[in-house]
Amino acid sequence: MSAETDHRERLPKLAVWKFASCDGCQLTLLDCEDELLGIAENMEISYFLEASSAPGPGPYDLSLVEGSVTTQHDAERIQHIRNVSSRLVTIGACATAGGVQALRNYADVAEFLSVVYARPDYIETLATSTPISAHVPVDFELRGCPIDRGQLIEVIMAFLAGRTPNVPAHSVCFECKRRGNVCVTVAHGTPCLGPVTHSGCGALCPTYGRGCYGCFGPSNSTNFGAFIPLLRRDGMDTLDVVRVLRTFNTAAPEFDEVSRKELRQ
């Protein structure tokens, strides 16, 4: 056995898995380009069907999981993935909060099937779309729709170094202040979810004069009791508030609880 072959066999194995999703978070890994070459030198990318049709066998040292659980087959497959993975990290809004497809959680899925499909009896699906953490233990959750490339690299590098990923959980407002943005709500009365949304996007929308719409999900410092009156002050009624919370992270517990409460009032 050559020294190079021996070195490759000793590298930790990375696997990337897809459930119900649009593939955008997996593409973020491919978009790392130059960084991906460095990752490949320090890890064996063993299973990644988006990039290779030749999957390698497990077990895997690190699994990145994109997508939500929407079928019974998904629920069974994630159990297998957890069993063959030393560490499991969920990537993106679908995997961490059920995704936009979790809008089904508020409706009659059978009615959807009858409208969309000519033969709904051929379709097997669950009544809900749920995050991976609802089914198996998760070692780390990386938010976003899609995830941020820099945060993804940080998570992978942290794993290689044996440390906790340094991914701040503060709100988008911190990123706005760091960029020197004028607050769109204070200056223009634009409704913005920045105060209750997890950082990671670099305050992209407020930087261009738009209100944040929460694509990174709730931050760890959400205070909806104080926040919802601000949205109403800026002209949003009950349905507007519900709609803005029911997007990519609709099933995130914080967003879900408030949207249901708004409709009960």
C-alpha cells in the first residue's frame, strides 16, 4: 500500500444527504470552489450524490443533511443515517425547521393531493413536513435558505479541529449595525424581521433597503411580545403578520407559536 493510499484511508469521511428540499444548500457546498479543494485534502467526500454518482460506504465521521422529513421512507432513512454517522449536522431551513413545505402542517394534505395529482392514490406522503431534529438527535443546526458559505466552511473546519463551530446566534440587527446600515424600520417605516431573525445573511435585504423576511429563522434572542406591536405600528394587520412568519421557517417553534396565536385573537 502506498503512503498516499494509506493517508486517504485515514482521512475522516464526509457524507451529504438530501431529503425534501430544493438542493440549494448542497449547491452552497459545491459553490465553495477553492475552499472545497482544501476540504477534500483533509476529508474524504465519501457520499455526495449531487457531486458524484459513486457513493462510498459508511460509516461516516460527519454527515450534512439537507431537507425535511415528508414521507415514511424519509423517517426510516434518517434513522439509518444517524446510525452510520458519528456527527450529524442539519443544513438549511428545510432540515432545521421543516422548510416552506411545512405550510402543509396548517392544511389538509389529502385535499392538496386531490387537486395537484391526477392519481393521488399513487402518492405516499405524511401530513406534515418536519425538521430532522424531530426524528433523531442532531449535533449542530446550520440555519438559512440557503445556508451561508462561510458558516458552512466554519462548521466543517470546526469538526476537523475538534471544536464547537463559531456561528453567532444573534439577530440580523447586529449585522446591520456592523455594516453601518441605516435601520429601514426607523428611517422608512419598513416592516423588518431583523430583530428576531438569526444572523448569517450579512443583512443582505436591509442593505438594499428591504425589510428582512426571516430566511435564517428565529434568533436565540427573540422577543415577540415586544416585536409584534412594532410590525402593527408599521402597517401590518393580522394576516400580514401571519404571512411574514409563515415562509421558509414556518414550522420553527417560535414562528409557529406566534402565527397560531395571531390567528386565535
